[in-house]
Amino acid sequence: MQPRRMVQPLVRSRTVLVIAAIIAVFALCLSALFAQVDVSDAGVTRTCGSAFDAATDRSGWELWWARDLDEPTEPVRAALPRTNLCPEAVNRQSGLAVSLFGLGTLFMLLVWRSERIDRRPPADGADAANRIQRLGTATTVIGAVLTAGGLIAVVVLVADADSTLFLYTDRLVVAVGGLIVLTPALALLALGRVLSLVGAYVADLEEGDGDD
């Protein structure tokens, strides 16, 4: 028992550092989401807006094109810097923000998993409760990974300011359709949580029978 007590402060320190890293990653995610994106062409620099502006329809191809046509100088109007460069630049910024969000979420899952392992009593054998809990943990992780990946794909698709998909439908329909497609991943995540709870319940029953 003594070595376990010595390890606990190290575990807490590690957890604090990881939580600080999670906060820093989410702060970078928000910075990337709201930072103004600039593009340069024909010797001039123009602002496209932020990834958040593109995701909320406050900037987009029509607005960039209109602003390029309103430029006072002919070389800039002919170059169309916003129209040609803003879609790719904003998509890169959106991808960076979503990637940082996914990284922060992954760190949170790792901390949650680490805390559960640290609180778990040592197993006496590979009994049914332990097998159910391991199956539940594996199912939860797989479901969480699939859900996070699907959410990232939906966010990137919805935030794509130059997607031809929006010539036929709007962002709300795409977002709702993406969430419907994510239903199996969410069901897998819920199944994993149920299995984990069942495993913990069975372990409590076995512990009660052992005490009797």
C-alpha cells in the first residue's frame, strides 16, 4: 500500500499538468477560430474574416467577390485576391481550429481514463466483471473516437465557405444530416457506457458476496 501512496502525488501532478495543457489547447482553438485571416496577392494584403465568420455566414465567396470588385485599383480588381485565396485560407484556419478541438478532447478522454485506472482497485483475476468493464471501456473509446471524427468532419464540411454543396442546400440541412449519420457512433458510445456500468455493478455484487 505504501508505494501506491507515494505514486498518488505524482499522479495528481501529472493530471494538473495535463489539465493545464487541455486549457491551453482549447484557448489556441478559440484563437484560431476567431483570428482574422489575411491573404496577400498583387502586392496587397486583404482580410477574409475569421473561420467563425465563415461558419456563421458572415463572410463567404459572394462577399469576397463583391469586395474585390469594389477595389479602387484595376490590378487588384483583376487579381481578385479575396475570391481566389480566401476560401483555401479560411478552410485551413477552420481545419486548424477543429484539429485543436479534437486534440483537447482527446486529452480530456485520456485524463478521464487515467483517473478511472488510478481509482480502480487491483483485480484478483480475470473474472466476469473485469471482462465486462474492459469491453465497456474499449467500446466507449471506439465510440468516442468515431463520434469525435464524425463531428470534426461535419464541422469542416459546414465551415467550408466555398463548398458547392451549399448551392443545393443550406448549412442547417447539412449539419442535421451529419448528426443523423453519427447516430451509430453515438449508440456505440452509449453501449460502452452501459457495459462499464454493468461491469461495475457486477463487481460490487461479487465484492458483497466475498465479504459475506
